[in-house]
Amino acid sequence: MDGASSPPDRKAPMSTTKTVDARGLSCPQPVMLARQALEQLEGGTVEVLVDIETAMDSVVRLAEMTGWRAAVEQRPDGSFRLVLTR
């Protein structure tokens, strides 16, 4: 068939940035949302916003275990901005 297209790639391109706002959610929800975002990308940046230190620690651990780098910024309101890159 002329012009046939291949099935869409399930993973987004590497230049993609995703944001996950998990503020107000308790564990394990922030980790589950972060995992979903990481699994959708081959690389790029995932920004995760959390407001519980335990969630921050768990998301950082998830990132490191799956080959992503994590940078943590504590915000003036006490929440955390995690920037996960690969």
C-alpha cells in the first residue's frame, strides 16, 4: 500500500520535557506517577514536584535505579522540585 505508515512509537523523543505535579499526594502515588513519566521517555527531562521529603527521597531513588540523574531543589514553600534527566 502506497504511503503506509509504521505504528506510532510509544516513547516520546529525547528532547521532551514532562512535568509531574505530585504535590498533595502521599506515597506511593508520587513514585508511581514519576515511574509512568520516566517509562514514556527514552531520555530528556522529567520535572517532578512533591511536598513530602519521603516522596522526594523515593523519586530520587527510583530515578537513580533506572539510569536517570536527579537534581533536587528545595523551594521556599518547603516543597521540592526534582529534575530528572537522561
